Amino acid sequence: MLTDSELESDTSSVHEANLASIPTSKEQLEKRIESLIQENRVLKIEIETFKIRVKQLQEENKDLRKASVNIQARAEQEEEYISNKLLKKIQSLKKEKELLANNYEREEEYLTNDLSRKLSQLRSEKVQLEQTLEQEQEHMVNKLMKKIEKLEAETSAKQSNLEQLRREKIELENTLEQEQESLVNRLWKRMERLEAEKRMLQEKLEQPVSAPLSPRNSGSASSLNHALIGLPSNCDQAANLTEHIINLRREVTRLKTNLEKAERDNKENMAKLVREEKLIKDENIRLQRRLQMEVDRREALCRHLSESESSLEMDDERHFNESTRQRTISSPIPAYVVHNPAHTNPAVQTQVFTQPAACTAERCPACNQLMKQSSHSVLQSPPHANQTGQRQSISGPASANPLTASSSLSSSSSSINSSRVPNQQMPPHQLYQEAKK
């Protein structure tokens, strides 16, 4: 930076050099100083506004921190409240789940019985519907075959008539063309002959009249008279030929109109046949859809029944396992499981729980006979159980379970129904194929 002496020397030199421009530079400097003072004031005001803004932002930051702390505290309180509420709901849901499980078991028993009854009813309805559907299809097929044969006969007859009319039309056209050609040829020949006679007459008329008539001239005059006499007859023949041509043309137009009418009738009949065929196809498609709906409904019912039977079997097995587990826990005597080989249906297999000879002999609940014991003291089923395969013999306190008894009775009734109705033992896809056939 320059010192004060240097600045003074510079200013003095500038003052001496530019003495004439002193007033103008002084005014400019004053204006410059005033503008700088104003800018300084403006900048000070801006600095004060920025300071005020900074203070406001700091206060807002403090408020936001306080609000965030309050929000976190509220969130923790809400989380605790929600967790307590959810725990209460979970406990209530567990209780409701237990109640629903019990209700589900009871409703499942009721539904299995109801579904078995409905299944038997639906099978009978299905058989009746299949019979009625077959009868309706046979009736419709016979009716449609008769209509088709009748329409085929009509179409063949109309086609033969159409072919005959076409042949007659072609023959008439050929004969008309031949007659027209012959008439045209004859008319041309006559026209040529008449033109020749006309030229001869003109030549004779142009000859002088004073010449005496020679025999040749007399002969030519007589021939001229004959030609003049024969001219009206030729005109009559031409008129007759034109009338004949007009009649032939009328006949051709009449035959054409008849042919067009026959073609229109044929087209209308063909359109009618197409419409009837379309209606027949639509009816057939409707019947097929109806049959498909019946088959799908039957399959859905069979599937639902099989699912209910499988769930019932699983419940039976669970109850059996629970009962055997309770017996094994209560008494140290082991239990043996014997499968009855008389049952061929896997859905109706029975288990015979046996105990050693220390247990008392059990009686059959159906015939009240004593169960025979083998050398290993294994309880066996009576003779009628091997014949029908409908009951389960359960030794010990497990035989008093009502759920297993009801399930065994329902399975035995289903096996009886299946043995009585052999067609109902078939799988669904075979029944579906038979229904399609």
C-alpha cells in the first residue's frame, strides 16, 4: 500500500497536471462518496436483517428439537400401548381359535353326514339326468336326421330340376342361334337377289323407251313383272321371320326368368338349411355344455366328499393315537395293532387294538359274540366282520369313543353303498368318459 506522502505527492502532481478539471472531479468524488455511504447503509441494514434471520432460524431449530423429542416420547408411548393391545388381542384370538376348532370339529361331523346323504341323492339325480339327456339326445338326433334326409332329398330334386333347366336353356340357345343364323343367311341371300333385280330394273328403266320390244326384252319384262309380283310374298316371309324371332326371344327371356327364379329358390332353401344346421349345432353345443356342467358339479361334489372323508379319517387316526397314547401312559401293557385283511377298500380299513391275556374278553357290538383269542391273546373279529368289513373291534376303554364309532358307521355305510352300486366305484375320469360317449 502507498504511504500518505506518496499519496500527497501523487495528488499534488495530479492537481498541478489537471488544474482545469478540478471542479468536475470534485463533484464526481462527492457523488461517489455519497453512493458509497448509501451502499454502506444498505449493507448494514442487510447485515442486521441476516442477523435477525439467523436468530429466528436458531429458535426454530430449538423448537424442532423439542418437537422431535416429544414425538419420540409419544411414539414410545404409542408403541407400548399398541404392544399391550396386540398382546390382549392375541390372547383373545387364541381363545377364539380354540372355540372355532371345537365348533369346526362339530360342524365337520355334521357336514360329513349331510354330504354323504347329499352325495347319494346327487348320484341318483345324476343317473336320472343322464337317462333323460340320452333320451333327449336320441330324440333330437332322430328328428334332425329326418330333417336332414328330407332336405337332402329336396335339394337333390331341385338340383336335378336345375340341371334339366340348364340343359334345356342351352339347347334352346343353340337352336335359337342356328335358326338365327339360317334366317340371317336366307335374308342375306334374298337381299342380294333383290339388289341384283333392282339393278337390272334400273338398267332397263334407263334404256330408251322408243326401241321396239324384242323377244328378249319382252322376256325380261315378264321376269320383271314376276319379280314385282313375288316381292310382296318375300316381304310377308320376312315379317313372319321377324315375328318368329321375336317369339323365340320372348321364350328365351321367359326361360331366363324361370331359371333365375329357380336359382333364387335354391339359394333361399340353402340359406334355410344353413340356418337350421346352425340352430342344430347351437342346440348340440348347449346340451354338451349342460352335460359338462353336470359332470363338473358331480366331480366337485365327489372331490369335496373325498376331502371330507380324508379329513374324517385323519381325525379318526388322531383320536386313535390319542387314545392309545393315553392307555400306554396309564398302563404299562403295550398295545398291538392288527390290520383286518378282509377290507379291500383303503378308505375303510380297520385297526384292531389287542392286549395280552390279562384283559377281559370283549363282545362284538353287532352280534354280541365273544371275541376269540389266539395263542398270543390277540383279539380277532367275529365271522360276520370278515364278511362285511363294516365295523371295528377296539379293546379297552378306546371302544367307548363316540366319534370313532360314528366315523366307522359312516365308512361302513359308504362301503355298503359302493358295493351295491358298482358303477359308483368307478373313478371320476372314467365316469366322465362314459358320460361323453
